[in-house]
Amino acid sequence: MVEVFKTDIDRKEDAERVFRLLSYIFPLATINFDLEDVDNILRVECKNRSVDFDKLMRVVEEAGFKAEVLEDHQPVVGFL
């Protein structure tokens, strides 16, 4: 499954800090940021297990940032 989030993270240092935190909490997920995108994208891919995306958004918010599911993105189920 792939989910894409719009964030207010716009500095590389902040993205790296949140990346490390999320990678620790969700070790089986592939996580990356695209700060070149106007929506400061956070993309999360999980092959074998589903990620609790509500928990992921709470973790980002507890780190001091906002994350919301990108409105025009449809999750991709069955990611291989």
C-alpha cells in the first residue's frame, strides 16, 4: 500500500528528523519526502503490513508538524 501526505515540513533538517522518527516506529515501511513538491510530500510505502496512518499522522503532529492525506491521491492497494 502507498499513501501520500501533504505536510508543512519544508526544511531538509526537519524532514530528516521526522524520517528517522517514523523509520524507527514503522521499520517495515519505505518512507521518503519530496520537499520540491508544493505540498511537501511525505510518501509511505508498506509491502507486507499495513501502517496505521492515523498513528503516523499523530507522530508527525507530536513532532510539531502537520500531515494530512493528499486529497487527490488514491491509496494504491496491493503494492508489490
